[in-house]
Amino acid sequence: MIEREGLIQSTVEDVDKILEGTPSEIEHNRAIEATIAIQGEFEALIDSAARRQDSALILAERYAASKQQRKPAKEIVEAEYVELEAPAQPVLAPPLAPSDEATDDVGTQNSGQPQQ
């Protein structure tokens, strides 16, 4: 216990010596240099936070604009409608490939022969 008490007393004396000593000009310059470096880092962090905030505001504005554009579409979906009856005979789609019979002049035009 006596050792700890002596250690505490010596520590207090060491701190008092540090506080009594006046720092040199070089120490002041080092402290200013460190402060400038820290402030530069803070400015970079603040700029980054401002860019993130601006980006978030732009996204929020886009979301609000798109939400207002979707309102009329929602009204159209909820509109009244009448179901139509199915036709008596199914409607046939046009053929995908041409038939063997030449019904138009495309074949003769592409063959290089004059048209009749």
C-alpha cells in the first residue's frame, strides 16, 4: 500500500512539472500541424455526410414524384368495367409461314425476272 501511495505522489509531482514547463515554439508548431490535419479529416467527413444527405433527399423527391404519378393509374385499375362474352367461333391467327400457293407478287419480284 505504501508503494502505491508513493507512486501516486510521484505521478502528481510529474504532472505538476509538466504543467509548469512552458512549451517551445516547435511543440506549438507540432500541435498546430496535428490540429490542422484533424480538421482536414473532419471537413472530409462533413462533406461526405452532406453528399449522402443530398443523395437521400434526391431519392426521396423521386419517390414522392413517382408515388403521385401512380395515383391516376390506381384509379384506372379500380374503375368499373363490363366483361365481354367470348366469341361463338374462335378467332384464328394468321399463318406464320407462307403457303405453297403464290398469292402475291413478292416471289416474282425477288427472282430477278420482270413483273408481268
